[in-house]
Amino acid sequence: MKNEKVAIERIALAKKNRSSSLDLSGLGLTNIPVDLSDMIYLRDINLSNNKLIVFPDDIKYLHNLYYLDISHNYLRDV
């Protein structure tokens, strides 16, 4: 639960600053706790080293995304 709170805080800060990058790596997340679909300004997201099983659907809306690291997860289908 602590790591989910860290993820929520990082996402909120990225939204506030309209950051072009978001690092949620190594938090052991099983899902992304906040909707990212409105963060169209994101250019890179690091989701590596988590426990994601399902690819986060919100990412398909991030048309400016250039780099996505989803390595070291448990994804079955992308």
C-alpha cells in the first residue's frame, strides 16, 4: 500500500508540473492506481520492475509517448 501511495504522489506531481517523464519503476505495482489518459504531454514512462499482469489501457491515449519501459513485469499480452 505504501508503494501505491508513492505512485499516486509521483503521478500527481507529474500532472501538476506537466512533466514529460514519469518513473513508476520498482514499486511492485499490480496496476496503475491513477488514470493516465489525460497526461498527453508524457514522452516517457518507466514501469519496469513491477508486478503488472495486464497492460495499462490508459497508455494507448498517450500519443506523444516516445519511450515506454515495461520490462521485468508479468505481462501476458501487450
